[in-house]
Amino acid sequence: MKFSHTSLFVKDVLQAVAFYEKVFGMKKRFIHESGQFAEMQLGEAVLHFAASAAVKANLHQGFQENNLSNKPAGIECCFETDDVATAFSEAVEAGATAYAEPKIRPWGQTVAYVRDLDGILIEIGNSCMVNDLQ
């Protein structure tokens, strides 16, 4: 078994692709001609976007849709950068909602949080390897 990817259910796949491309530097791998599905990549990480409306056909019991009017789900996507404050500001300028300003954690890592255009929680942090904590 190996981890394959993470899928985010969004209202507008093409809008999400443009946002993640601009703000986090992700590269498009594939966009379905229907505009209902896309794959993006950053390094080894793969992120899928699927239109919430299309996903409903597969998940007959429903799911909690991502929405800025709700609290974020108990999961986050994390992006690592050397300049957390700048990345945080650029994300907000591109339309993300500020959720937690950059802050240095007790273990030395700087972390900030934004919510993307669909309300998905995004952590922006600098490197903090587990081995560095020992």
C-alpha cells in the first residue's frame, strides 16, 4: 500500500486550479474536458480537485461540503516555505481568508493558516523536521 493523493471537493474546479497554481506554485497535470476534475502536482505531492456536484453522484450518503460559512473540516493541506509571512500575505491577496496570522510555535516552527476560496483549511509553515525536535 502507498499513499496516492488527496482530493479536495470544490464548487469550481477551474477556479481552484487557478488559485493553487498562483498562490502555491502547483503545476497542472490534468484537467478533464468537463471541468469537473483536475490533478495538480508540487514536487512529489499530488492534489486532486473534484467538483462537489459531481462527487455527490458517487457518495450517495452525502458529505459535509466545504464552505466559508461553516467552520473548516478537521483536516488541513500543508504547504512549506521559507517565508511564511510573505506566503500568507500573498494567499490573502489572492482571495484566501486569513484564519491565523503567522506565529512561532514552541518547537520553533512558524505557522499560519488561511482558508481557500472554498473554505478548505491551509497551513503555511516553514520546515520543522521531527529529527530537529530531539
